Amino acid sequence: MSLRTRRIGLHTQREPVVVMRTDCAVCRSEGLAARSQVLLRAGNREVAAILFQQDDGELRHDEVGLSEAAWKLLGGKEGELVQVTHLPPLDSLRWVRRRIFGNDLGEAAFNEIMRDVVAGRYSDVQLSAFITAGSAFPFSDDETFALTRAMAQAGAQLKWGRSMIVDKHSIGGLPG
């Protein structure tokens, strides 16, 4: 079952939020409740978001309201048909749990975590758990290198077209 998108002008900073009616057929059939993590899919585009619900208001039964962040991430088009489902479990969270219990992580684990983070699949709470896991038991040098490499590989990279680029920064203070 599909719903039509509606831009509702809800500003949530960078957190994607969707709003649906409590009596929406999709909410009932999927068992969705307020604060559920959901996946919106429009064609080959998708975005993970947090669900909020309303009893009545301006949304029709066949509409899903998108916050500005969700609208931007989905590449929203007014009235576009989307599917809304539960967000599938994130396999990479097993690595976060492993780290919470004090175990070291390898490069493959950090790569998997960073792919999900960059794709917007981690909620703020899950990001906080990852940060806490690295704070409670500080990363080893090997873990720090692996995390840094994973972050660099997950993001956009600059190509300078030269084998070596050197950047000298100030060592502090003002001259004279």
C-alpha cells in the first residue's frame, strides 16, 4: 500500500521525520506507532526516518507528511507515491554492541558501521551508543586507524592529480 508525499514545513534540523495519521491504514497494517523507525521508499530512493503521528489535522488518510530533512534526503516530489515500512534491523549494530562490551573492532566492522551512518540509517540514539562505546573503552591505535580509513572511504574524496600534496599549518600564535 502506498501513500502520497506531502511537504509539511516541519524543521527538525537534520533528523528525518515523517508524520502519519494514527488511523492510517499503513500504520495499522504495519503495526507502526509513534517514534517507530520507518523506511520510506520511492522508486530506487529511500530514507530512514522517525515516525510521529497525529489524530486529526491537515493530512489525509492517503498522505504521509515529510519534514524538511526527510523531503531533502528523499528528493521529495509533492504527491509522489511512497511505501512506508519498518526499518529493517541494522546488521552493523552488532559491532556497536560488541564494542560496548569492551571488545576491539576491525576494519571490516568500522567500514560496515560507517556505510550505515553515511546512508542515514543510524538514529541519534544509535549514533550516541557508538560514540559512547568508543569513549567508555578508548579506541586502540589500530582501531583509530581503521575508523579513520573507514570514514575517509565512506565520504567524498578530493583528487588532486598529484602524488603528494603538503599542507603546512601555523604552529600557533601571531607573528611579531
